[in-house]
Amino acid sequence: MASEPLTLQAFQEHIRQRYYATDSARGTPATFMWFVEEVGELATSLHGEDRVNKEEEFADVLAWLCTLANINGVDLAEAVRKKYLSENPPQGHK
């Protein structure tokens, strides 16, 4: 899988298959706190020069975002298509 192109949909499905039982049992509020913690770690890494750490933190944030989407029934690829790739994408601020 590492050498094949990766889609957002495929990654979200990978996260679902691997973690859904645990994630859904934890629930949205606690999962959101894990997500926020990862965003904080990303924020800290952005102030440093360690590229590997930045990559890891970006990956962690994406994984936890997929987790939140999964336990809330949101298809991230479809949500992105609707909001940003439609005929009338948002202008200016997102």
C-alpha cells in the first residue's frame, strides 16, 4: 500500500477498519479531545526544524480527523467535494 497512490477515501476506510470499534466506544467528546491534543502537537512541531516530526504530526492529525468523521458518519472525500470542488466553492475565508 505504501507505494500505491493514496486517496482520502482509502485512508479513511483504513482508519475505519483498524480502529472503528475502539473509536466508536470512546465516543465523540473523548475522541475530539485526542484530536485536539494531536493538533497541539502539530502546532508545537511547526515551530521546530524537525521535518520527520512535522510529517508524523500531520499524519496523526489526519488520522484522528478520519476517526472523528467515521464515528459521526461523515465521508470526508464527499464533504470536500461538496464544499471545495463544487460549482460554487467558498470564496475568501473558508
